[in-house]
Amino acid sequence: MSLAEDMPIRIAIQSSGRLKEPSLDFLRSLGLKFTQNEARAFVLSCRNGNIELVFVRHSDIPGYVAGGTVDFGIVGKNLAHERDLPVRVVKELGFGQCRLVLAVPNNLNIKAAADLNGRRIATSYPNSLNKFLEASQITASVVEISGSVEVAPSLGLADAICDITQSGNTLKANGLRELRTIFRSEAIFIESLIASERKSIFNERFMEAIV
């Protein structure tokens, strides 16, 4: 049996954002050749195998892979850590590096993570933050918000934030300073734990050389 004789392998990548183009470059480096990417295409077919590339919202990728809707996905390690779903990490890809950090206003007299005891921390990563707080034996209120987490202290919503940063420039622009890095991230290639013969064939043909 060949890939062409079975259901297509489906690989999910970010529909838009900083991981999209590097993800496409990585898949091309495996030898995959996709049809030309039309501006509004959600699915691309592979010219040299029964494979489909599916463009979805970044936050949906871990769930699609865990549930078997797609066979593989490329996602930020920070998001996989946050969702904590049953998937297998095939490879760390070396792009999309960022950090999940604790940050506080410059004028707040906090020098260590332990000083956040009894404080409010705003974040879009509540699970990751709660894991850190529990491991560090810190008791703090987690304020879950989406969007511009950096403005939470200036609006009086929180005393500190836990958010993703690359350069730290956005934090500085909002009068914040980094207190501690709690998780380092990069793009990862993940695989569904749901076994299938077509997935094994894909691994043998395209993945053996890189893992």
C-alpha cells in the first residue's frame, strides 16, 4: 500500500502569524511539494504524495492533532505545554523561539517571583502559570485575559503579568520589566497518538532522516 492508495495524511499549520512561513519551509525541506498557495486556501494538496496541508488557527492545532482530526501539526511548544493534550513531540524545529515570562511594572518593589505571593497575575496562559506557581509554592490570584496582557497592570487589573515575549521590547514599551523566565519555547512538530498505517508510511518516507 502507498500513500496514494489511502486517505490523505493531514498536517496542520498556522493559518497566519510568525510560524506560518518557517513551517512551510520546514515541510519543503522534507521534500514535500505543495500546490501554489492561494490567498484564501485552507487546504493545499501535495504533488508528490497523498498529503494535505491544513491551515488553521494556531490555538486549535494541539486539539486537532490530539483528536486525530489531523495526523501531524506544527505548533509553538508554549501552546502545547499550555493545552497539555496527549500528542507526541517528533522534533523541535529551531525556529519561533520565545519565552513565557513573569513581568512587573518598573515602579513596583518586586525583586523575585516569591514576592508575588498574594498578588494578582494577568495571563493568557493560566495552566502554564498555575503549574509554575504550584511548583514554586507561590499563592497568587491568576487573572485570565486574552489580547493585550501587557496593559493589565496599568488598568489596575493585575499587579504582574505572565506572557510570551521574544525581544522584551513590548514589555519595556508598557513600563514593565522581566522578573523571571518560566518556560522557553520554539516551534515543534507533533504527531497524533492515534495509530494508522498511512501515518507509519509517511514517517518512513519523509521523517526518518530528521528524527
